Amino acid sequence: MSRVLKVDRLLDMKIESIHIENFGPHIDLTLGEGQLSSGLTVVHGPNEAGKSAIRAFIRMVLFGRMNARSTGATKFNYTHATTGPGAGSLSILAEDGKKFTVQRTERRPPVVSGNEGGGQELLTAILGRIDETLYQNVFSISLSELESIDTLGADQIRDRIYSAGLGLGEVSLPDAMKRLEGERSSPSGLWSPSAGLLRKNLTAMAQERRDLRDAAARASGYEDLSVGIEEVESLIGGLDLELSKSRTTAARLKLVNELRPVAARKKLLEEQIARFRQTNGFPPDGLDQLNELTADLVGSTQQLSAVELRLKSRTEELQTVEPHSAVGEYEVEIRGILSRQQSYEDAARDLSDVKAQLDAEREGLVSGLESLGDGWSTATLDSFVDFEGARVRITSTQAERDHATSVASAALGNLETIKSAQEKVRRDLEDVVRRKDALTDVPGLIEMELRDRDAKLESLRLALIDGRSAPTSASTSPGPLSNPVVAIAAAAVGAVLIALSIGLGEVIGVAGGAGLIAIAGYLFTRKTSLSVIDTAANVNSEIQRLLNDLNLEDDTSERRVVELQSANRIDIERRSDFERYELQRADLSADLGRADAEIEAATEVVSSNARGLDEGEADWRALMIELGFSDRFDRAQALASVERVERLKLREANVMDFERRVTAISTTIEDVELALSPLTAALGLPPASTGQAGGAIAQLSAVFESYVANSATSRAIKNAIRELSESIKTLETQITALEQKETHLFEIAKCSSPEEFRSIARELQARVIAERSLADLVADQPAVNESGPNSILEEISMRAHEEITAELAAAEDRIGLLDTDRGAQREILGALRNQKKELEKSNPTAPHELKIDELEQAIEEQAHRWAVLSVAHHAILSTRERYQRERQAPLMQHATDYFKYLTSGGYTRIETVLGEDEIRVFDEHDVAKTVDELSRGTAEQLYLAIRFALIKEYCEHSEPLPLVMDDVTVNFDEKRARSAFESITRLSGTHQILSLTCHESTVEGFMKSAEDTGAPPPAIVRL
């Protein structure tokens, strides 16, 4: 984790202030130097406060408005609160200490001012010539960028991830692999499962050889073919049985190897659990109890010392207080007058203002009632109380009117559509009936019977041709038999030669090895030609059977059969048309019936909706009359009237409130002056005039303050001493109780000190974790819990991993050989069966032999090319696997460190499959997973880790850019969110970061992270 937490350079570039003139919901918004930190700034606000708009604004100023057709344009191109284009500026402190202001208006070039002036070229230089794709997908992150790896698919980002560290320069390894595979193993290249130039030529050569065998096999008969077919079928059955056994063995061996690390993990956990001592008497939450008791004891002791010091201080202070004098029998009355001094002064000052406000509100109320129309008075106004209900009724009644209108219009449109569809169905039905009636001489047999007769006539015609020209004998021409042992040996020698030549850098050796592999492929493609025998007797027997099936005379000629075929095919066409038209007629008749029913139902709906429309209008008029409004009002007018009534209600309340205030103010003035008069006379103070008693009250206050000063101080000190004494008793009782609880806790755990107690607690926690891990492991892989002589665990313990791997490889090789052999035998079986069914008269062999020679030459060249490509493909794959095992790119090392930290150690490694757009991660048990197997939150943590790594690597060679993040942790659990907050906080030591969020918990998380890591607290901006 050291690479994640390391801070190795100072911040070089930051945004000092943001001024948004007009963008999205913001108008004249400024985030100045006092608000933006050079490290982490958290911008918090509720939904729709405009946080994401700030992110889009920064991107707009730096790169301009996005093209509307670009991916993600809807997230960055905002509709603004005021008319006109978006505009604003950023103040930037650059790497060398220079300051710039970048001003931009949408769809216009930027204007840069400050230490230097310029336009787009200067801005590009300030940004380190980063393009908008890299910035948008790496330095400006929201949930949209974390939802898929596709946002990291730009070429310069993709090649950094999947080809980083290979030393390929400008070559993209994924593209190179695709081109190689395209030529080697694609339908347009040399070979694929169903196409390819090599496969096409092999298929063509196999066909030519079959044609050659057919031409040379006229003297062979059905008996030899039948014997050959039985032998091949028996051989295939044996191969199927042996293949099934081999696959079962391979599956078992693979499972043993897969469960070996799981079994080792199980054994390790069991050994750990066995080493732990039993702590049955220890409380499950004992450590929490001890920590709480210790903290309480320390706190209570500290409080006791502090209270004792305060008691001593207050006792000494009491001894210095002088005795106080008293005013006498008027103390209570004086206190009453002084307590009302402020209220008297406020009342005397406010009386004239409140009277003026009362008159204004009365006048406004009267004019407002007159504006509502006849019949409105204060009594009517008082009866109108449910304003929200009136608005809801107005809105809902208008909505019902609108809905009724819309439904009625839709119903009429639907009726017209159904009628139009019915008319089309009727026209189609008439056309089909006319076509069906126009057919003549339709045969009585159905189409299937006529087609069966056509097939039999064709078979009879071919049989008559064979019977007339069948040979009595032919010579056989066996082909060369491929030798599997020789082919395998050639392939092995070729592979070794290629490997040695690559190691020594000799091109000739590579070409020679590839040639041997091509020869091996050629040997496997050679097949054995079998002789076939045909007899004229079998042909004559077939002719007689067909004549009987067709009810024809024995002397029926080939010409007569052709005539019957022509007539039968005309019958097939007529019968097919007849049956097709009959099906169409039935379907259209059913459609017409359904259309009639739909028209009837739609007509009823139209009538019903018309009644609903009338009812809606009546409801609206009734509501307006009920509310006291004109029935000609629309929704806006009615709602505006409700708003006016509500404002008048408030004004009426204001009138009543002002009246009460005038009365209360006058009463206050009179009461104070009446009580003050005897006191000033008794104390020898000047009398107060009406409405001007403030000065007399102030003189009375000065006299009274000198009286109460000393007595108040003495009483306060005595009360404080009494309270402090009680606090000391309470704290001493608390400390005694806490000490007793701690002693009882040690007795339960059978220990004598906190250190021993904590040691037992840690051991108990470790045992629980180990037992839980063991239970989870057994639940995930039940097979590792089985026992016995034939169990998986027994086989793992008795046999080494290398032995199992070797046996598995042998089994898989055996499966491959058996599968290949079975396929070859099935091809032979198919050829034999085809030869048995069809025997042609004769065919010259020379053209086939010439074509076979040409194809063999082409196949040899293509096989050689395929072998060279295969060797290159294998070499790349081997190098890639070795590279991934031995030397991972720095980019992915950084990403691994971040991902391990973000997942709290749940995942320990990230690997990219070099040359392929694929990422694999490995959990704490070294089990690999693809991105599709991760949860949404974990996948987002992976993509965030890769971006952090890209940022770190980019900034090792270029000026660091500010990073903008929009609520990227909302799908993280609490623990991983804390790790993310800490990672972002540490990253803010080298980058300026703006984190946008609507969650208060995110703000608290960043504050806590700064405290835990010792980083400066983040700046908080509230929208």
C-alpha cells in the first residue's frame, strides 16, 4: 500500500476561482479564492442545486461546448436559466506560478488573459496539450464514467491499460493481435470453424477425391461397402465409449487441481483454530466493556480533580466579598418596573408606526374584496378556509375535463382506424376469393401426396438411366493412407526447431520448423480410398419396386416417366395455389368478423366518452359557482383567484393583529407610568411625564443596581459552593462503582490486569474469524469436507499437483486424439454411405487428378502460412503470459495498490490480458474474476482505481490537472467508502480535487478522513 499513500511532489496547477455568468441553473455564481482549496474542496447541495452543472461548466470553459452527437453530450450540454449561450471564466494558477483567466462563451473560442494573453493555442499549452477525451474520462469523473469500462476505451487510454510496458512504441498490441487472428483464424482468412481459404480448399480437395473414387469404383459392389460400413460403425462405437471415459477422468482430475488450494486453506484454518485456547467464560463484548469502563474511570477522575480545584477557588473568593446594603421595602416594586423598562421603551416608540400600518392594511382589505366581485365581504372571506383543497379540486376537475376531451378524441380516431382496416380486409378477401375461383382442373390429391409421387418418378427416371448404362466391373484406386505417428512426430520436431530458432534469432530455422508443421497437417488430411462394387441386378430390382408403387406398366419408358413428371408438377403448382388461397380466405374471413366486433365496441366507447365530456363541463361550472367565481374562468384564472383570496385572508389576519397590538401597546404604557409614580416620589426622584418615563426608569435602575450588586455576588458564590460539593460526592460514588465493575469483569474472564484481559479478547476474536472463514469455505466448496478412500481430499493428499497436472494433460491429449480419430472415421462412414446410395456410370479420372494436384499445392502453401502465423500467435501468447507473471506494467501496479486499498484487501491483484481488451482481478484467495462477475460497487471501485493510476502516471510526465468528481462513492458500502475518502484525501496532496455531492455523509466522511490522515481539512462549499 506504500505507493497509494505516498506523496512525492507538490501541486503544480489549480483553479483559484470559478465565475459562472450563465450556465444551467446558475446565474452570476462565483466560487472565489476563499472557497476553493488547493487540495480538496467538497461542494455540497441538494438534488437540482446545480452541482453537476459546475462540473459541466469547467469542461465547457476548458474545451468548449460538446458536439450534440458526441457520447455523453446530454450530460454536459445544459439548457440555461436565462436566454443566451453559456458563459463564464476560470482563474488558473499554472505550473510556473503564472496566473491566467480563461473566459469562454459557448460556441466561441476561449480568451486567455493574465501574465500572458492569447487564445486556444495558449490554453492548450497551459493544459499540457491534453485532449478532451482523456480529460473527460480520467480527470472529470461521475457515476456515468464508472458504470462501464467502455469510458476507458479511447485509443490512448486503452493502449496504456492493455499494452503498457511492452515497449511496442506506437504499435497497439490489441490491434496487432486482431490482424494476426484475422488472417489466421477468421472466415475471411485461412481457417475458422466453418470457413476460411484453407478450409475451403481442403473441402474442395475432399470433394475431388470423392469424385475420383466414384469414377474408379464402378466395378465394386454393395457387399464390400456394407462390410466396410459395419466395420467403421463398430470402430466409431468403440471410440465413443473410450472418449466418454477419458472426459470423465479429465473432469475429475481438473476438479482435484482446482480444489487443491481450497483444501490447503481448510487445513491451515483448522490448524489455527486448534492452536487457540478455549475462552468459554469470556464475554463476547468484553473488550468493548473494558474500553468503556477505562474511558469512564479516566473521565470521572479528571472531572473530580477539576471540581475540587473549582471548589477551593470559590471558597477563597467568598471570603473577599463585602456586605451589601438594601434599598428597603420597595425592592419588589422596583424589580417589576425595571423588568418592564425595555417593553415600555419599545411600546412608546412603536405606537405611531403600528397605527399607520393598521390603517394601510384596512384600506388594502377593503379594495381587495371589491376586486373579487359582488358578494364578497369579510364574512364570505372568513368562510373560505381550505385553499389547498380548492387548488386540488380546480386542478383535478380541469384534468378530468382535459382527460375526457383527449379520450373522446382518441376514441373517434380509433373508430376511424378500425373502419379503415375493416375495408382493407374486405378488399383483400374479395381478391383472394376471385383468385381461388379462377383456378381450374385442381387435382383431388393433396400437395404432399403429389410431391411424394414426383420424388418417386424422379427416382424411377434415374434408376432407368442406371439400368441402361450400369457397368459390370471396375478397377479400384486406393489412396495413400495417412500415418498419425509420422504426422505427430513431424509436428513435434517442427515446434522444437521453431522454439530453438526464435531463441537464437535464426529466421531459416523458423521457416523450416513451420514447414514440418505444414507437412504434418497435410499427412492428416490424406484419406484412404475404398473400392466400391455395383450390380445391374440391384438396379433392376429398384426399377420394379418403383413401377409397382406408381401403378405403371413394366415397359414404361424413360420418356414416359418424364411426361408424367411434367404433368404431376403442373398438378402440384395448381394444388399449392388452391390450398394457399383457401387458407388466406379463412384467415381474412376471421379477421373481418373480428373487425365488425371491434367497430361495435369502439362505437359504444365513443358514445360513453361523449357523455363523460358533458359531465366534466358540468362539474367545472358547479365548482366555480361553489367557490364564488365566474363559471367562465379557466384553470389559470381560477387558481389566480384562489391566490388573491388567500392573500386577503392574510391581510385580514394582519388587520386583527395590528388592532390587538395597538391595544396592548397603550395598556403597557399606562401600566408602567401608573406603577412608577409612587416609587419616584418615595425615593425622591423627579416625576415622569406621560409617554416620556424612560429617563425616570433609568435613574431608578442606577439606584437599584448599587443595592443588588454585592448581595447577588454573595448568593451566587454560596450556591456554586453547594453545587460543587454535591458534584464531588456524585463523582466519588461513580468512580467506586466503575472500579467494582472492572474488578467483576476481570473475575469473569479469570484474569488480573487489563493487559491480560485484552490479550484474551484478541485471541477470541481471531478464533471467531477463523471459524467463520472455515464455515464459509466449506459452504462454498462442500467437496473439501468429504472424507474416505475415494474422496477429493484423499486424492489431493496422496498425489502431487505435478502428477495430477501431467495426467490431466495426457487425458486431454488423449481426448483430442480420440475426437480427431472419431471425426475422421465419421467422414469415412459418410463417404461409404454416399457411395452405397449413388453410383455413377463412369467419369474420367484425369481432370480430378489434375485438380487434386493443384489443390494440394495451394493447401501446402496455405498450411505453411497458417503454421507460421500459428507459431507467431503462440510466441506472442507465451511472451504475454510470461510478461504478466514476471513484470507487470507500472500503471497496473499502481491500479492494483489503489484497488487493494479501496476494497480493504478484498482484492490483491489486477491483471490485463495483453493484446485483448480484458481485465481480471484476483481476490484474497487468489481466485480470478472478470469484470462481469463483480458487483456494481466493486466494479466502480476497480474503474476508480484505474483512473487514479492513470492520473498518477500521467502526472509523472505532465503537469497535474485539477480532478472533478461527482458523487462517485454512492454505491460503496460504509467500509469501502471510508477507504475511498482516505484515498481521495491523500491524492489531494498532489492534485486539486473538487468533489460534488448531495450527501451530508460524504462531507462528514471527508472531514473524518482528513482528521485520520493528518491532512488539512477540506474546504466546504454549500449550494
